[in-house]
Amino acid sequence: MIQIDLSGAQKFFTKAGPDYAAASRAHEMLTSGSGLGADFTGWLKLPKAILDTELDRIVAAAEKIRSRSGALVVIGIGGSYLGARGAIELLRPVPGKGDPEVFFVGNGLSADAFCDTLEKLGDRDFDVNVISKSGTTLEPAVAFRIFRELLKKKYGAAADEHIFATTDARRGVLKTLADSNGWESFVVPDDVGGRFSIFSAVGLLPMAVAGIDIRRVIDAAIREFDALDLRSSENPAWQYAAARQNLCSKGFGVEILGCYEPSFRFMAEWWKQLYGESEGKDNKGIFPASVEFTADLHSMGQYIQEGPRNLMESVVRFRRSRYSCPVPNSEDNADGLNYLSGRDLAEICGVAADAVREAHIDGGVPNLVISCSARDEEGLAELVCFFELACALSGYMSGVNPFDQPGVEAYKKNMFRMLGKPGAV
Ligand code: PA5
């Protein structure tokens, strides 16, 4: 389970400290279904549900893709891609031998980025996993139209066999297309919103194609959600949610999520969407930002140390590193680094993290350490369950509905009007 160290935030809390009674009430609202958006809390039971429904079919589809294709093109945006990308980059930053490469498109409208991906894809055999709960989001819909044409050119009548659609069980254009063309399809459950859908086929199919053991992920997630049902201030999700809300009430309105693993970058993007879209409404919310350490200490470090004092910092640390990389000894010690000889890079990184923490706290930045067991399937499950639950609790504690995103529609309305979509005003 995730462990939290709040000692680096202690001196910044209000006198009363984190409000665990409020965290307890939020947890009760969530599990009893009495809170706002209760129709979208299916993610809490998703690992158990997927085990009984689509998991075997997802594994079989992934095996089919792995055996015949050099690449999988995942088309989706927001919650329909960030979880899978975060997980794959965290656990498989370098594709294993024989693993298909996973490309992500349809998460923007850049013609250049799209064509760059086509170039990287080259003439490899590929499959497409189009993911859209609504089935109507413009960015993935346009990318999918282009990829359907490419598939037809490459595979002719067999093109439909290379399309896997993950969408609503009953509604939407994508569902209609999938049914009429016979594409293998998977479901985004009605009671699960995009950003909470990583343990459905949305996250699991791309992860399995990339070589992640999704059965291990799901087994661990089931254990994790059970453990996180703990109703006490020992619950790390309560601690994180209550600490954030307390610090926010003291004017720390920006949270930077840091990690010393560059492979965490897209997990941080996933986290930003989860927290930004869940909490940023009704003129409330903590602004989620992210940094990659130690690289960003040489770019953002100055701001964190001495800029406006409205930042809190949460740092994800892995208790076990995957590899060992000792610093070699040098006979002439011309670079003066022999004091590090024989010490592992992972140990040096840990010391750097402690030093940064001390400096930032001294500089007035409350620091929370989120410690995860390892960069593996179980660690991924720990992080996802913890961040999802804490996000829901934190949202309820601040009085918002963490499961809707009405503000996202504003730009779409303008864009459709400007593009001349029939019926748009
Ligand atoms: O979390 C969410 O609900 C959003 O980020 C959606 O996932 C995103 O807008 C994509 O929507 P859809 O899956 O309907 O294409």
C-alpha cells in the first residue's frame, strides 16, 4: 500500500490540522452513494467487475495483436488515453523484445504531430484501438477516419479485423459503427467516467499489448481498493486528501507533483487530468502541475525555492528501484568523484531527494512524500487506486462533484460553430 509522509507539511497546516472527520464523511458519501455524481462511482468496483466480464477477452485480443502486428495505434483523448500512456511509459519505457510499439494519436489536432507518428509507424503491420466513451469527440473521431482509410488501403477487406473499439455499451456513433462493421468491441461502463477508467479495457487493452501483465495489475488493484477501505486517519488516501485541503485553505493553491523517475512523466499527466478535471469547478480547486526531478531542479527549481509561496509539493518515490548502477572507481580521480565510487545511482538519487525536500521545506513549500513499493504492476495498482480514491474524497471535502466536467463543453461549442458543424450555434 502507498505510504504517506506528512511531516514535511506539518508546520504549514492550520492549528487544527488535517480534517479527518471530513475525510471520513467524504468516504461514507462515496461508498453509500449519497454524494454528488454517485452514478459515476463504478470505478471503485471496476477491478472486480472486469475480472468477471471482459478481462479474458482483453487478454485474448492483446495476444492476437501481439502475435501479428509490430504496432498498436491507440486513438483517444483525455481519460481515453492518459491512463494507458502513463502506465506503459512507467512500466515499459523501452518496449521489450517482440513487443509491439504503442502509438497514441487523436489526442490533439496537430497535423504535424499526426504525420510524424505516421512516419514513425512506417510500413509496419498494425492494429487500431479506437477509444471514446461518447463516440463523438472530434480529435479521436478525425484521427480514426484517417486511420480507417489507411487500414483499408493496407488490408483491403480484412481492414475491419484490425479495429478494436472501446466505447459505450449502447450509445454513440462509435458503437453504431462497431456493430455495423463487426469490430471487436469493449465497454466503458456507464458508471465510470473517462478519467477513472484505467482499469477497464480503456487502459487494459493497450497495456496488455505493450506487455504489461494486466492480470497482476487487476489482482493488485482488488487488494488495494480493499485495503484503502480502511476508515481511519491511517488511511493514506484520507491523509493525502485532508492534507491537500488543509494546505489549500492556507493559500497553497498550486500542487506540484514531482518524481525522480522520468518514466513517471505521463502518470503525472494522468494525475493532472484526474485532479484538475475533478476538482477545478465552482471557482474552487487546487491547480495541479508537475515536475520531473532532478532535471527540473535546473529549470523550475529556482521558482519552487523562491517564487510566490502558494506551492505545495507532493513527491512520488519508489521504495525499490528496478536496476542497480554503481559509479565506477577512477584511478586518477581527475573528476574528483571518487567519493561516490561504488555507490549506486539509486542511492545517490535518494540522497538528492532528501536534500531537495529539506531545501524546499526551508524555502516555505509544504512537502508530502507519497511512497510506492516499486515500479511494477503492483506499484501501478497502488498508485492508481490511491490517487483515484483520494481525488474523490478531496473533491467531496471541497464540496464539488468530482465526477462531472461541464466546463469542457465551452470550447467545443465555439469550435463546432466556427467549423460550421450543421446545427452548431
Ligand atoms: O475524463 C473524461 O471524462 C474526459 O477526459 C474524457 O475521457 C475525454 O473528454 C474523452 O471523451 P470520450 O472518451 O467520450 O471521447
